[in-house]
Amino acid sequence: MTDTASTEHAFGLRTFAGMAGDSVDAAVAEAFRNSMAGYPAVVNIITTGTDEDRRGFTASAVFSVSLSPPLIGVCVNKGVDAHPHLLANGYFCVNVLHTYQEAIANRFAARDGSKGALRFAQDDWDELETGAPALVGSTANVDCDLAAALDVGTHTIMFGRVLAVRAGEGVDPLLYFQRQFAGAHVLRNSGVPLAVGPIDGW
């Protein structure tokens, strides 16, 4: 388990060049938002902290970065309460939700009004390497140290060095598509093509 009280983190929070003070075209921003709604994304719960200091939020902007070393990226809205905790703790766990775990996704998206550690009360959690909460029964848990952070507009991109992985038995992850939750079977029936082989080495 990471000792957050004594660990000095090697990463530095950097600002993406040219972003500060940039004007935003409202029409372009809205068109971009609408176009991204048609991009199916796996739903995850990002967690950090222990006991009453646990924090977590629902995220779909999660992506693989590198196989060697194993790195994963998460785009974190600066407005979520977990944001400062992630930076302070220096570790997190990516919990990939199964299609039947929509209620958990809603809770960690604050749709029921729950906050902080109370979001963890209704489910079964344990831990892997860092001590971050790992959701039992999820499609996968990816436990990470925070390796780097990049300040970009409304979000911080946090890069995690993968320390431990637990794969579940589920093969139907929860997706977010057209601003609603869905299983992969919905995409199969809608005619959206699904990848059936390795891409770029994955």
C-alpha cells in the first residue's frame, strides 16, 4: 500500500502549451460535444484513498497508453471532488464496469446526490497493490501509481503506471453511447462496427 504521507511523487503537473486563455467558439464546442456522444466508450469508476478518505467518480475518457512500460490514461474533470485527492494521493484504481452495474455508474456520477466515501457503502470493495478501492465483480480492476499529470483545459489527464490487474469473468462491459448507458449487445444490434482483432499491438 502506498504511504501517501511520506511519498514524494516524481510526476509534475504540466500545462498544455497554448491552452491558457484560449477563446472558445460555442458552436464548435457544442458540435464537438454532440459528435462525441456517438463515440461508444467503456464506463469506469476511478477510485483513490482509503477508509473515510475514499473518493471516486464515473469516467468514460479512459485509454491505454503504453505496453512497455504499462501505462493507462484518465481524463479527470477538475470539478469532481476526487480531483485534488488523486493528485495528493498519487495513486488510483480503474474499475471497468460490467453491463449490470449501471446503478454504480449513476451513484458515482452523483445522480443520487451521494458524495465522498458514502458512494462506497453499497458495494463490495477490496484492494490490490496501492490500497485504492477495487470493485469486486467488475469486468476488470487496473491499479496504478500516478506517473504524470497534464493540465488541459477543463480537465487534467492523469497517467497511471500499472502495478496490478485483476480480470473478472464478465465479457460485456457497460458502455456510454448517445448519452445513455448500454451494453455491447446494443451496438451489435445497431449496426455499429465492433473491433474483432488487435489494433496497434493491443
